[in-house]
Amino acid sequence: MTRTFVTIDGNEAAAYVAHQVSEVIAIYPITPSSPMGELADEWSAQGRTNIWGTVPTVTEMQSEGGAAGAVHGALQTGALGTTFTASQGLLLMIPNMHKIAGELTPTVFHVAARTVATHALSIFGDHSDVMAIRPTGFALLASGNAQEVMDLGLIAHAATLESRIPFVHFFDGFRTSHEVLKIERLEPDDIRAMIDDRLVAEHRARALNPERPVLRGSAQNPDVFFQAREAVNPYYLACPQIVQRVMDRFAQRTGRAYHLFDYVGHPEADSVIVLMGSGAETAHEAVEALIKQGRRVGVVKVRLYRPFSAAAFLDALPPTTRRIAVLDRTKEPGTLGEPLYLDVT
């Protein structure tokens, strides 16, 4: 297949995929994610259709909490929904995210990761916002450049349908969201090939319907609640394998291979850096330069951060590894270490 090369930024890459595979898009602008919602709104106003030939409904809500609530409601009707956000906007979505994940409802939220305001506001990118939503049950998939944003964005939308685990697909604010690159655009046929209509039909069959009444959102006492809460475990245990299978299908289609953890470097490295996001691109270049100088070094790029597959991580490391440096892009005061570091240790 002949594909078109386009020069776009990370926000447009994410919005392109999301618009193609969604029916309901609820938005509320927040820097640096705003262009994703603006582009989706513009495309729908122009009558641009998704892969099923319908124009996605794009609605701007009164806040990010409202956007998440609108997506939650749309998902319960059997629609395919998405939203875009960053920083405090993502925090406002947390109550609905707990419900969406608890109900095992497939969706993807695209996040241009940005610092959460603490002693001061900052519009630039760290991972404090996405780290704050770890307890919600959303899977976390990280991209490092605009090509990865388009590719892994589609992988997230395909994997959420099969796993029933909702995803946050995130990339660094400004460093990736606004970085303009020449990338290979996925064609509608590529996207159709990755989205299984059988899984879409199963999602629709789970919709709330007065013809098939079910009980959801009940109040439960502890003896029942915690048993039901543990029932999600098999879905999360299966999720990493599902994501890897989707990545493998994507590789067969496009020739671009991804893994839960991608290792780049010397095959007998003794020193390895572990990180995710745009920093992994810089580390990649540094590793290649150091290898030419005779250094035995490498870098592990974290793709699927949640659910974290320890087995896949260990498989990615060279057996000669003696030293590991973990570079987080967040600060959690009072802990023994930041989140990625604690997962690795």
C-alpha cells in the first residue's frame, strides 16, 4: 500500500486517529491539548467522516469533568467515544474514569501530559498528571514522537475494544504535542484493518437498553463490593498480552514494530536507562553516540506503563545488565521514590 507522508505535530496525529474511530467526542480546551479538540471540531464541521461513514458528534462541555461525564454517558449507550485533555483537566476527569474502568468500558483518552500546578503553574510537560490517575484502572500507553502518537493512538483504540480496559494514551506536552515532524500517515484502510467490527458489536451489545434491562451503579456493602472489585483481575492480567498482539498486527500491516518495552542499545549492555515519553528519543540518540565510543549502554523505552508487565520488562533487558537508571518525569513528595522507579525496583 502506498501511504502519504504528512508534516504534522503530535496533537494532530492523535486527533486524526481519534476522529477516525469515534462517534462521540466531548471536548474542553486546556493547554497544550487544545488543538486536538479544535481539529476534531473543525473536521466534523466540514463533514469529515469516520471509518464507518458517519460524522462524529463533537460537543464542547462546560469543563473537563463534563467532558468525561459526556463520554461516560455515550459509552453506556454503546457509542464509541473519546476526549482530549491535560494537567488539571485530567484530574477533573478522575471520578468518571474510576466508573468507566470499573464498568470495563472501552475508550481512549488522549492526553498531552503537562505539569500539575503546585507552588506555581507550568504549562510545560512532565508526567505528574498521568501519574495521578494510576489508581483509576485506566491503562497507560506512552508515545515519544508524532509518528508514535499516530501509531500507538490507533493501537490503544484497537486494544481497548479487545481488553475492555479503557486507555489513556499520553505524550509529552509541547515537546511532542507541538513538535512538527514528517510522518507516514495511516490510511483509512489501515485503521479499518485494526478495528475489529466484532468487538465493536460486542461493545454495542453491552449498552444500556430498556429492551434488555440490567442493573449498574448499585450500592454494595463491603462483603460484596470487594469480591466484585477483585473480579477485574483477569482482565488486567490479560491486557499486556492483548496490547502486544495488537502491536504485532500493526507491525504486519505497516512494518513499524512496537513492544511493551522497546530496548535500544548494545546487545551486551551493562548500563541501561529506563524512561518513557519524549526523553526516550534523546536517550536513544545519546546511546547510539556512546556505543560508537565503545560504551556498553542501552535504553528501555516504556510503552505500556499500566498494566505494568514485569515479565516483559525483564525480557527487554540484556542479560548482561548490571546498572539501571530510572528517569521519572514527576515528583511525589514523601515517597521512597517516584512511580516508574518503584515499579522497576
